[in-house]
Amino acid sequence: MNHIHKTFFDSLSIEGDIRWKSTNSDVKFFNRCANKLKSLKVKTILDIACGSGEFVDICNSDYEIEAYGISPNESEKKYIYH
């Protein structure tokens, strides 16, 4: 693994496990997606591999979309989000 990739992945890891973190760009993208779903009159979604459930939270709290998420990541303390 070259130095750039090693440094990048090291910055995302906690005790050797990669830990993805949402950025401001992610939040903007999640809001655009939720807004589009609301414009299509979507009432309920299931986000599979939802990570920390941030998209689920945005849908539930800001867009009146009943959202659920499941994350199969063993490093997460919580697996199901609503």
C-alpha cells in the first residue's frame, strides 16, 4: 500500500477498523435525496447498510418520511435505526 492510501485509511480507522464519517457534502446530498423522495410522495423507506443512520434521521426529522435503516457493521453499537 502506498503512503497516500495508508495515511488516508489510517485517518478513518479506530483501532484498525475503518470508520466512515459523514461530511458536510454528505449531509447536503442526503437532504437532496430526501427532498426528491418527498417530491415523489414517498412515505416510507428502508436504508440498507445505513452506516450510522444519518440519512434515516434526516428523513424522519426534516422530511416527514418514515425511515428505517439497518447496518450490518459489527463495529456499530446499534444495528437498527428509526
